[in-house]
Amino acid sequence: MAFDLTKTSRQRPDWTEIWHLWTVIVPRRSINGQLVYGKVWRRHDGRDWIYKKFTEYDDEAAA
């Protein structure tokens, strides 16, 4: 039986191109005993999640 790639290959859905802000909680504690957490940009590529660093900035300082 031959495997036909043309029938199984699909275009990625449109929602896979959208980055959204996600809060991440790392299951470990910092030196002072608090949970480690932060915000990242996250998007799905159809198979895996891709993460990017989120950097906050002051609107007034950026102007």
C-alpha cells in the first residue's frame, strides 16, 4: 500500500499565525521561595507551541 502525501498534507489553519500573550508558571521556586512566573508570546505552528520573550515597556518612555 502506497502512502499518498498529497491527500494527507494540509494547509495550516489561520489561527496558527496569531501570537497571543500567555502567563507561564514554572514548577520551581526562586531563591526566596516564591514561584517563578512571567509572560511570553505564544503561537501554535500546527504541531508544537512556539514561545517568544515578552518585554514590557513604559508607553511614555517609548514615545
